[in-house]
Amino acid sequence: MKLSKQLLILLLCCLLVRSAAQADSYGPMSQSNEQSPTPPAQQSPQELQQLVAPIALYPDALVAQILAASTYPTQIVEADRWMQSHSNLKGEELAKEVDKQPWDPSVKALAQFSSVLENMDKNLSWSSSLGDAYANDPQGVTDAVQTMRQQARKAGKLNSNEQENVTTQGGTIAIEPANPDVVYVPAYDPWLVYGAPIVAYPGWYPVPGIFLGGVGIGFGIGFGVGFFGGFGWGWGHWGYDWHGRRAIYNHNTYVSHSRTIVNRNNFNRGNLSHGNFNHGNAFHGSNSRVAGGSFHGSSAPHFQPGTRSSAFSGFDHGGNARGFSSRGRSSFGGGSHGGFHGGGGRH
């Protein structure tokens, strides 16, 4: 009996020692895994060029606003829905109400450009990917923008005109409004305008107003920025440092404080862009809607190569006159047509 008790005690001691050894071996490894998350995958130059293609030909300050705002995808959705439900607000009244919202200054700034905001919302997977890329590789994104501008310039599509001034200095291409009080958002097909065709971003929705079928660039909407100038997030507070490869806000490098894009573990783009926000495939006429039925968009237009569709009528949210109203399709040609001023103006 005494021997049996001794053997039992010895067996228990062995089991305790073994359990402690396993805990020591697994514990630090688990802790190490938590403290050392997988580093973000670096995107290739080609992938970055695909991401920036829809905005690379926009004025510099607008590019800065878009890149900054793209790091706040949930706010983009909120802001676009808010704009839709407050479509009665115009000019200064709109600016004052936007100023009260809890959004990042970059998102507030895009309220000046309703079609741009709509584009980022409708193409949420793309805009969140753009924000992810900019937050983690601003230099790569900046270089991609300049690469696409160079390609558009070489293809004869990016030149100064009545709407904007295009200048080149030391290999860097800058785009500024010809009139500092009116900003024109160019309309173009981002997958065709740069010369050699680019593979379209999956599920891309061509938002009427800033999408122009064909290989040219048009200008249909002039956004007056005067009503928003008195606010700290307005047009004059933004710019781009092409040499420093950063967006500029109030004369300093813009720093995003988003916890959705920057902290990848807290942001599930799949839920945003494919689960809760299903914007569908633009070329198959899928409906756009938000979970819960708060927004039901119309079917996406069926754009075909060599055609275009514009939906300019009335006034934009800022109270500025839009271009000629046209909802038909027409083959793209030179000159101006349907409110568009064809690209390729003076050098």
C-alpha cells in the first residue's frame, strides 16, 4: 500500500511537470504572435496604378482630399448618404451643416464635390483599397499618380485648357484649376484614357457625371468653392507635395487618424464592400443598396466602348450650374458635345 501511494505521487508529479513545460512552450509563442502581426503586403506598381487611375487626372488638391478621405471608408458612406438625404441644402447653408458633422476634414471637403463622393461610395471596395494603399505606402501611391499622368500626357489626353492648367517641372506634372474659384472635375474612362487599356477594378461602377465612355477627357461640372472657403477644411487648405510624396493639409503633411484602414485588424473590407454594401457589377446592371434599406440605388448604366452617358441637369449641391442635360448615348468625338469640353486643349 505504501509503495502504491509513492508511485501515485510520483506519477502526479510527472504529469504536473509535463503540463508546466507545455504551458511554457505555448505561452510565449502565442504572446509573440499577438505582438507581431503579419506585416501588410506591398502592392506592385501596376496594382497601385490601377487604384489611382480613376483620380490621377484630377486637380492636385482634389487628389489630396480623396486620398485622405479614402482612409475613412465608413465616413465616406455616411457622408454620401447624408448628402442624399439633405439634397435640399445649397451653397452656404450646405457648408454650415457639413461643418457640424463629426467627419474628418477630408471627408467634409468632398461634400463640395458630390459626384466624387458618390463615386467613392458606389465603388467602396476600390476607395477603401485606395485608402489602405495610401496609409501604408504613400510614396508608392504618389509615384503611381505621376506615372499615370505621364502616360496620359504622352497619349495626348492631358493638356491645359479653359478648365485647368497642366504644368510640368522636373518631370513632375501638376494640375490646377484655371479659375481658382471654380474647380472642374474631369470626366473620363479610367481604363481607356491612358493609352494602353488598363484592367478595370473588379466590380467598377461608372458613376454618371465623372465617367465618360471612350478615350477622351470631358469637363461637365464646375464646382464653385467660395461657399466653403471660410471653413478650415475648405479647398484652399489642401495641396500635394509631389517631392515629399504626401498630401498636404494646412501647410503640413496630412496625417490620418483612422482606426479602420490603418489598423487592418479592425477593418473588414469584405463586410463593407461585399456584405453590407453591395454596389454590384456596373456592367451587369446590379442594383446598389445599403443593408437595412436606407438606400436603394438605380440599376447601373450599361456603358459600352465608344459610348458615353451624362446626367447633368439642374444644380449640384453647392448651387453651381451643371452642364447640358443629356441622358442618351452618343459615340465619342472631338470638340464639345452634350456639355462636355473635350480634352486636349492648348499646350
